[in-house]
Amino acid sequence: MKQEILNHLANDARLATILPLISLPEIETHNDIYADLLGSIISQQLSVKAAATIENRFLNLFPNQKPLPELVLATEHDVLRGVGLSNQKASYMKNIAAYWIDNQLNTIDWLSMSDDDIIATLTPIKGVGKWTVQMILMFRLNRLDVFPIDDLGIRQGMIKIYGIEETGKDLLKRLHEISDQWRPYRSVACRYVWKWKDTII
């Protein structure tokens, strides 16, 4: 992690106490958002192992394991169900493929788009919520200033670190106030909160 980012986050006294305890891996930026969305649908509400098994079966349906939008749309619903996808998830996969073709998203340079524009572009897809897009922003496009306030792990970690007692709207307000200290590196701070929660709590 760049020292300038750590120095900035260390201005938050509470966060500064956990920074030395955590080591974060580097994020490899890539531009294949279509594949990420398909993968995110597969992994919803599944263990890592189960998701990997189903994703491998899904990819093996296609030449060179390339589930191009046209090929996904041409695949029978029951065939998608046969690799372990639920009825709903199979429909979501086709939703993504159809949306990709209809809106010519294969021509977009995602790296040049703002976070808000990417969220606005992808969340109209049925089955793709704001949280899903935020995860792609953080872990695929390496955007540094995303704050996924709806993530349960982030909320639980921040409540523990900062001793927050508020609930409801007051809780949301407090979380936003804390995260404002982290700008423009909220994504990085959140990664520390996640890792701390998973390893310390």
C-alpha cells in the first residue's frame, strides 16, 4: 500500500490502530466487467467452493470457456439450470447478456468512466444491485473512493472499531461522517475494516 494513502488514513486515530495489524494484497485492475457480473451472480449466497464448482461447469458450456453474450442467450434455460444455477440466477445471466448486447456495452472503456456513471449504467440490469457494482469498482477497477455502506461487514466492523451505539438513520449518518475522514481513499479504508473484522473479531 502506498505510504501516502496510509499516512492519510492514519489521521483517523481509531483506524490508525488497526492499520499496522493488517496487510492487504495488491489489486490487479482489469476491464472485463461482463465476466465479473456473471461471476457475481453465480457466487451470490454460496460458499466460495460451491460457487467455484458451478462457475467452472457454467464456463465449460462454452467454447474456450468464453460465455459471450450471444452464446449465453442461445443457451437453453434448462441447460443453465443443469450446471447448478437456480431458476432466478439462470434468468439473471440471460438478463446480463441481453443488456450487454442491447446497449453495446462491449464498446465501453470502463476505465475512463466515473464511479457514478458505471453504477448508473449497470444497476438497471435485473439482478445487479448497487452493492454488486461497488464490489466491481473496488476489486476489479481498483477505484479508491467507494464506500459500500450497505455491506453488513463494513457496518459491523465500523461499529466495533468506533464503538458506535446509534441505530437506524442515526447510524447511517455516523458511518458517513466517519467515512468522510477517509476521502479520497474510502475503498482502502473499507478493505482494512473488512480484513480486520475477518481476522480479529
